[in-house]
Amino acid sequence: MRQLAGLFPATDYPDVLVGLGEPDDAAVFRLDDARALIQTTDFFTPIVDDPWTYGAIAAANAMSDVYAMGGEVRFVLNIAGFPEDMDPGAIAQIFTGGAAKVRAAGAAVAGGHTVTNPEPFYGLAVTGLIHPAQVMRKGGARPGDQLYLTKPLGTGVITTAAKLTGAGESGLHRLARKARGKPDLDARDLDAAVVSMLRLNRAAAQAARAAAVRSATDITGFGLLGHGAEMALASGREQDAGFVIEAASVPALSGVHRYIEAGYLTRGATRNPQHFGAQVRFAENVTPALRTLLWEAETSGGLLLAVPSAHVATFERTCAASQQAVWRIGEVVEGSGIEVV
């Protein structure tokens, strides 16, 4: 969709606070002085084998864009497609997993639409609410803001490793892979990635609202550097603002560097630097594997937040109260683009 953005006319309506004019994580429509609707949609094909877990991850991922705008989810509609001969029990488990995650968000499943499709897909159309003055956008970061990340990186790499080292792999294929020095997937690494993908970004969004955060996004297909570059670019249109990211401070899931070295990569590892590479500068000490991790696609990733320095203590205290993990990974400075040090 990023390549098609110029083909669509920009929205020009006074109550559309966020639309096609300045693309963001979701659309925002002002209802009145105290309420604005947030709308978004997302879906994808299975990334794990268990139907319930797949449905729950897809739901968490779809709702994340509402949290990236600072809002609360109110209701959702299912969006799904399945092969005609797919096991009805598996389909029911996908919907059940999604519904469980929606309930955990304090929201309701209010309907949806399903079609016949050769490959399964599932996701949600999501409606949320927020006060118009509290909307978080990709733009709005200011020099002095501190950059925080709310989930470790590596879900794309680890789920790719799971596909390429799956239980259905024959003994001969496994021996050939080992002969090439390719590691097996540690089930504990996959479990940790699943736990991360299942975690809602709701508590992080609530902490961001308490800390008067203006600028945020969630980390998905464009990876940390791609989505960070979007934030830096949008903020730079408003004033002189660039990001410094401290590579050693960026959290990573267990085992991910081993899988990167083995070549278990998504297409994002190539496509994201092609799209955003001109906006990113690396210090010489940042290793190729670490650069790859920062570019890699994520599924149901965390929020990247530019927290005003005056509200950092409030943000960290609110996160701690809700057991929301956070990592400070850099800061906003005068300049442009992203410098990774």
C-alpha cells in the first residue's frame, strides 16, 4: 500500500483528523469535542500451526493500530477466508482465539464477513475511541523526547525459522540442513515469540496517554527502522527532528541472532532497507546481523513511543504498575532520519 499511496486522493474533510492526506496507523474521525472514532483493518495468513493461537495473534495484531493511535478498542468485525474443504473445527478455533483476545481488550465481536479462499486468512476491522486531543500520530516527536519500545524484536525471524524447520520436515531434509550448519528451532524460542505476539499493546497505550505522548507507531511489517523512519520523516515535516537509536539497547527475543546468522529471514530483511535505507545511517560498530534484526518484519510487535522527557517518570511508573515491559532505545534529536549507533 505504501507504493500506491500517491494514487489515492487526500481526504479533505474537517472531521477527518487522520486520513489519506497524512497516512498513519489508522484513520481518525472526530464525533464531537470529546470523542473521536479510530478505524483500522488488518488480516494475514497463518504464521503458527495452532488455529486458536493463530486467531488470537491475528486479532492482537489488528487491534494494535488502535493502540498505536492512543485509543481503546470498542468493537470489531471478523474478516476471514477459508478453503471449502477446511476442517470446520479448525475454523471455529480461529474465531474463538480471536474472540478471546478481543474480550481481553474489553471489546466486542459484533459481526463480520467470510469468503471462500484457497488459502486461509483471518483478521479484524477494528473500531476504537479516543479524545481528539489525545490522538498519537507518527508525526509530533520533538528533540529531547525519549524513544521507548514495548516488545522485543524477532517474531518474524523466529516464525520463519519455525516454518523452515517444521515438524513435517523429513529426516533427510533435517540431516541436509544440519550438514549446512543450519540450527534446529528451539521450541522455547518459538513459545516466547508466541507469548510476545499474543500480548496486547493496550497497557502501553494507556501509559502513553498518561505521559502525554504525541508521537507513536506500532512495529509490524516495515520493522523497527522502517516504522521509525516513517515517524522521523513525519516529525521532520513539522520541525527539525531525527532519531538516534542505540542498537545495543534494543531488546531481542531469545535465539533470534542465531536464526539470523542461519539465514531464516523474511522478505522484509531485503525490502525494508530498499524502501527506507536512504533515511538510515549506521555506525561502523553495528554488526550486519544486528542491522538485519532492526530491519526485519515483525508480527504483532510493540509500540515505538517518543515520550516527552518531562513525562518519562510518569510513563515508566505507569508501565511498571501494569507490568508492561519497556526499553529505552534512544532519543529524538535535531536533525533528520535515523542514526543507529
